[in-house]
Amino acid sequence: MTAIMTIASNSFPDRVAQVIGLLEAFSGAGFMIGPPLGGLFYSIGGYRLPFIILGSLSLTMVLINMYLLPQVGVQNREIGSVMKMFQIPAFYPVALGIIIGSISLVFLDPTLSLHLSSFDISPSLVGVLFLLFGGFYAATSPLWGCLADKKKNTRTMMIFGYFALSVAFVLVGPSNVPFLPKKLWVVVIGLAMVGLALGCALMPAFLDMLSSAM
């Protein structure tokens, strides 16, 4: 992932957030299809088969990377100080925001199924609801990245994104807000909002940190 971010920022310097948004769309797609595929391969060949298939795909990616990826930064190399980066005040709230956003991506994995079991729904529907926030994140990340590149108003987008994310978690979780009914449709709206808000919060954060570094 570190190499991917470097290649993206060097190959598309004027569209960093848009390209990262596109990459995150594929990450969201991976979050969506990984669990059902892993379960399918496990049911076919046991615990070992998913790892054999994933390892084979990784070796295939080695060959693809060797022949297709550009040689970025080999000729024009610039040296910067990481310690000076740490002296930039704007670095820390953006870095904290990225940490919170990354936590939000995996926070629902161990908790959502337990929460949804209280609604007496089938396991297949639980799987569909897991796909919901990943699908919205994958579908909207490139759009948020494009908006961040065009408007350059990264911090306003981040504030809006994290505020919307807080509202989304209130809807998803077992909140004690009096006017919110504890219904499944409220959770569904909250999950969709999580995917939308995460893209709005994270895509401009990467661009903002890169701008600070420059």
C-alpha cells in the first residue's frame, strides 16, 4: 500500500485524491467480496484452500508488477526530512482522522453481526448488510476524491465527513436517543451513511497530508 500511494502521487500529481479514491473503491470491493469468497473456498477445500488460492494470486501479482508498473522516482529523486513533517501542526489532526477512519472500516466486523442478531434476521441478510457500507464506500470514494482535487477544500470536507460519520454510528448502534426507533431500517440507513461519510472524510485527508508534506 505504501508503494501504491507513492506511485499514485508521482504518476498523477494533479489528481492525487481522485486516484486514491479510485484505489479505495477497489479496496472496498475487496472488503465486499473477500469474506464470501473465503467462505466459499473454505467450504470446498477446508482451512488450507483459501490460503493456497490467495498465495497463488499474490505470486501472479508479482509478475504483473514486474512488467507493467512504471519505474517511478528512479531518475528524479528528492530527499525530504520526515522530522520536519512531524513539525507541521496540521499533520496531527489529519493523521488522527485517518486513524479513526481506518478503525471505522473494521470496527463493524466483530460487532455488527451481534447487534443484527437482535432483529431476528437470517444469516444471509446479515451478509448483505455487511456488504452495504463497503459497497457505498467503494462506489462513492472516487467521487469524493474527484471533488477534493477540484475544490481543494479538504478540511471542510473532512469536518463534514466525520460529523456525518458520528451521526451514522448513532443510527447503527443501539443508541438511547428517544426519537430513534430501534428498527432494522434505521440500521440500514446508518450503514449506508457510514460508507458515504467515510469516503468524504478519508479521501481529502490523504490529499491534505500530501499538500502539507510538499
